[in-house]
Amino acid sequence: MPLPLVERSKEEIAKALRKKVEAIKRVRGIRHLDVRISGKRLDVDVHAFLDNDLTSEDTHGVALDIERVVRNEYPNARVSV
């Protein structure tokens, strides 16, 4: 289980989340990953590079995978992909 938010810097959180998101099968890279801590809540913005031949359904599936990865670590996170 990850450390509570108060015991980790947003840079540490972003670094760990970046590794997990980059491990998702159809993610080709991360353009931007921003983490903000607001009380006990985490706000995460992710801009990911994907293959350009994915259908919109596939792209939506990748976005859901990204959200799932973030929320597995931080269930109360607000995630924007």
C-alpha cells in the first residue's frame, strides 16, 4: 500500500505513477503528468502518447486503464486523461 499523501511529495507520487502508466500496453509515452495534492485528495492530469491507428473505442479503453492504475494506488484521486 502506498504511503499516505502527507508522507510523500507530489514529485515522488508523479514519478511512481509515471512508471505505472508507461507500463500500460498501448501507452507509448507520457507527454505530461501533473499531480496536485488537495487535502486528502489527489488530482492527476495525464497526457499520454498512443499509437495513431487505435480506434476511438481502443483509445477510450486505454484512458480507462490509466484511470484504473491511478485509482488502484490512490482510490480518492480525481483523474483527467
